[in-house]
Amino acid sequence: MSQFKFEGFKVGEKIRAEDFEPCPGRGACYIEGGIVAVNRAGNSQRPYSHYVISISKDVFDGVEQLDLSHSRLGDIGYVPMETSMDWDSRVQAVRP
């Protein structure tokens, strides 16, 4: 049994992490990327359980952000395995 709501993904898998809970009138906001590290116990910089992803897709208000000066493309993202404000789709696997 998992301790955290979104525990269980592994290095090499690709995930999507939503920035905001979906709601009417607002397009999707999320990042996607391959998991490069799993820090179940956290670390000194981020003392919470999280995935480290290499961001390969950034979407804001339903529009993919391709301008590198205004997007998170190529950055490293830190995705918590659980937060106090979770919703069911916040972290999900991306299938090829």
C-alpha cells in the first residue's frame, strides 16, 4: 500500500503534473516530463517526497508554451507525491 497519493512512479516513466485543479472556463495548465529521480524521503533542498522530472512539455491555459523565454521547457520540475490540496488527476502517467 502506498503512503502518498501519487507514489509509485519510477525513474524513466513520463508523468504529467497539473498546476491547477481543472475547472470550467480555464484551459489545462501542466508540465510533462520523464522522471530522472525519485526522492521518497525528500532532500535538504525539498524536504517533501517528490519526483524530479525533465520538463519536455509546458501547457498554460490550454496552450502549449513553445517560446523558451516564457516556458518551463528544458527545466527541471519537482512534483510532490502528495499535497494538502490534491485532486485525483494532479499527477498521472503519460502513455506513448
